[in-house]
Amino acid sequence: MGHDYLRVFKELNIEDVKKHLIIWGDLTSDCASCRKLGINAFSATHCPECGIEFKYVTSRRLDQHPGERFHLVRRMHEKRPDLLFIDYTDYTKLLGQKQARDFFG
Ligand SMILES: [Zn+2]
């Protein structure tokens, strides 16, 4: 039986997400926490630079290639079923709101 991928909403703390997020790029991926570049998202369980554990993954490609969205999510999930896929637009929007709140206090 095949599996399908549906977007769901889950209550998460944006700071916690950022601390455990890998941003999956076209060639390599980077750690959202320390900005270390060149990580392999298919194999790295922890950041080689700052040592945090990856629990979440996101990719700009979901927005850039909306037609491939589910294909991309499936590809990552097959390699890394331990990671929860986060919507990139949601992530950047919420992070921006949080940074504005912190700045204006
Ligand atoms: Zn890091």
C-alpha cells in the first residue's frame, strides 16, 4: 500500500524549530541554528559544527517548485523518516514575526 503526504498543522515553538532545523538545498544543506553550510541532509543526524540534533527539515524548493512538493517530501521522508517536514514559507514568516517582536519588545 502506498503512502500519501498531506500537510498538517502542529503546534510548535519557532525557536525550538530553528534550533533543530536543517535547510535542504539543491546541492547541500545548512544548519538553521549556526548557518553551517555543506551538510548532507540525507545522512547527518547532528550538525558537524554546533552539534545540535536535527529534528526538522525544510526546503526553499517547496516554493520554487510547487508541482514537485510532494515528490520532494516523499524523497526526504524515505531517507529521513525521523525528520518532520516544515513548510518553508511558514518558517520564514513566523521567524520574521518573532524577530520583529523581539526587536520592538
Ligand atoms: Zn549548526
